[in-house]
Amino acid sequence: MFDLPVVDRASSRAATRFRNFLLDQGFEMSQLSIYARFCNGKEQYETYLRRIEKNLPGRGEVHVMGFTDRQYENIVRFSGQSRGRQRKNPDQLVLF
């Protein structure tokens, strides 16, 4: 998740580049500034963490949080006034 300044044209472009980088890396937008990606183990998590670090914008805050499979499955989400169904971990890893 991140909070990037978009006060001028240059900072807006930097934020857009970072969002596009995340999408190119297989992340999906969960909310406006929250992107998520399933990683198949700690090693893959560390690989993406290094990639994010190399592509950080010059300003702003970026927070990376890791969840185990069980923790991810136990996230409770609400949509409007009703409880959404639990998300399931992907059954397989798709590479393209």
C-alpha cells in the first residue's frame, strides 16, 4: 500500500509509473492505493520486495505487508453493508 504525492505533473507521473510497475509485476488493485499479489513462498516474496525497492518513486510512503496463506484466507471483508465471501488462495500459479 502506498501514499504518493501528486501535487505537480512530475510527481503525478512518478505515481503512475509506480502503479503501472506493480500491474506489470502481476499485482492487482485491491483499492485505490492498495495492490496485492499472491507469492508462492518466502523466496518469491523477497524477490518482489527487491523489485519494489528498485522501483520506488522518489517521494511518498510505500508499505509492504506479507501474509501467510492462512492469514490471507482469514481476512474478513465487507462490501457495502454485507459481509463478502472469503477469498481463497489461488489453486495454481500462472506465469505468462
